[in-house]
Amino acid sequence: MNCLSDSLPRVLSAGVVTASLLYPLVVYVGLQRLPPLVMVAFALALIGARLLTLGNEAARVWRAPLLAVAAGLAFLASVDQTLAVLAYPVLLGLGMAVLFGHSLLRPPSLVERLARLTDPNFPNDGVGYCRAVTLVWTLFLVANAAVAAGLALWGTPEAWALWTGLIAYLLMGALFAGEFLVRRILLRRRGES
């Protein structure tokens, strides 16, 4: 039984991540068949499940942005339910951008905090690099939210779903991969000096 109870949080986290990744597809299909309020409830359920899966202290930094997203979503739903459904990725991206950006004003940066979790002996000369990566992610998240907002307001449902369900993920993946390659190059150069 202990093994099952230990794996439950991981299974729940994996389910939340999967449902979040599929959100644009679920919305695209769901809005054709269900009232928008059902999709708003789905988004709020995702937020609630994410809050439940925040286990360790490092993950708890996400609590305030998630609660702000839930409040924003609830407010928008009272004004325009369909817009609220489409605004979920926008609000989530802005919440994450605020979290990343705030850490630039109140160091250590979020990327540095994450780096120190995986490497307790993180070198002090990496702090500047972490700040730069945090700034890049902040700007990316704001730009991504702006595109998603523009598509939610003036685009077609297909364009919104394509951006939020595929293109944005591909860009995030490219940013992750690019940062990984740059970091490896920098580490190699540091090792050679």
C-alpha cells in the first residue's frame, strides 16, 4: 500500500501535465459541443489539481500565480465565458512571466533557484548566466501570452488552437534545447580554462 500511496502524487502530476498539454485540443473540440462554462470548469479543475500537486517548498512558488490565474479566469468567466476559456493560456503565461520577472527583482533568479536544486554546489560565476536565462524566459512568456491573447480576441479558433497547442510548445522546446546547448558550450569552455 505504501508503494501505491508514494506513486499517487507522481501519477496525479503526470495526469495534470498531460491534461494541461491537451487543453487547447480539448477546448477546440469541447467548444463545438459543450457550453463554455464547462471548459472554464475544466481550466479551474486543472489549476486546482496543480495546486494539490505542489509538494515541496520549491514548487510552492507557483501557488500565488496559480491562484491569480484562477481569480482572473473566474472574473473573465463572469464577463465572457468563451473569452475566459481562450484566456487560460494567456493568464497562465503571464502568471509565469510575473514569477520569472519578479525573481529578477528579488534574487536569486528563478533559474538559479532551480539550478541550485539540482546542483547544491552551483558555482557563483553562473549567477549572471541564470539571470540572463530568466530574463529570456520572462520575455518569451510575455510574447507568447501576447500572441495567444491576440488570437483569442481576433483570431480563429483553429489559429488559437494551433498556436497554444503546438507552435508555442515547439518554441518552448527550442528555447529549452537552445539553452541546454549554450550551457554545455559554456561549461566546456569553463572546463578548458
